[in-house]
Amino acid sequence: MTDPYHQPHGEGQYYGADGYPVPQQPQSAPLPVPYNPYTGPQPMPYPSGYGMPLRTSGLAVAGMVVGIIALLTFWVPFFDVVVAVTAIGLSWAGMAQGARPGYTGQGMGVAGLVCGIIAAIPAVIFLVLFFVAIAATSTECALYC
């Protein structure tokens, strides 16, 4: 009498004590490496879905740093006006560069622009007060001297 469930053992298959085939691990193929006959193996391109890494806009970083410096030195009459205008210009250019594909940093550009504008307002007020004080001391001496 033959067993109706008995399957013949195929070559390369291993059977356990219960008579069922033992599961085998699938063998994975090695990953393909692009090969250039002149330069040798090339690095693999980025996996699909990841793309190129983004670069941060250096202009946006510089604009934010200069904007923070402008906020800290708003009381220096001539220096801060130059620094605030520089921060506004660098931040504006950084925002434009950050909007291009492959770049980030628009948020830092906005932060630098806001810091530059906020620093420019008291800087102009202090500059006007500085000129008024100089003019007041010059005219006062002319009347009494």
C-alpha cells in the first residue's frame, strides 16, 4: 500500500523529521555595481525616492547671521545701518536661492530679512539723533563762543 500524500523527494530539497520540506532562505542576488572599464566600479546612484541631498543656501545663512549682528549693534550709528542693509540684501538673495530646486534655507532668509528690517528702524532713529546731537552742539558753540 502506498501513501497518497507521499511526495517523492526531489534533488536539492531537504526534508525534516515530519516529512515536510524544510524552508530554505531565498538567495539574494548581489547588487549590481555600475562598472566603467576605464575607471573601475562606480558608486551606486541614489535609491529611487530619495533624490539628491538638498544644499542649504549660504546666502540665507549669511543674511541671518548678519541680521542677528545688526540686532545686537543697533545703537552704533553708522555701522548698524550698513550691517542692516547688508543683512536685508543677503537675506533677500538667500530667499531667492533657497526657492531654487536643490536648495533649502528660505526660513533662514526670512529670519535674516526680519532681523535686518527690525534692526534698521532703531538704527535710523539713532543715526538721526546722532546728527541732531552733533548739530545742536555745533550751533550752541557758535552762539556762545
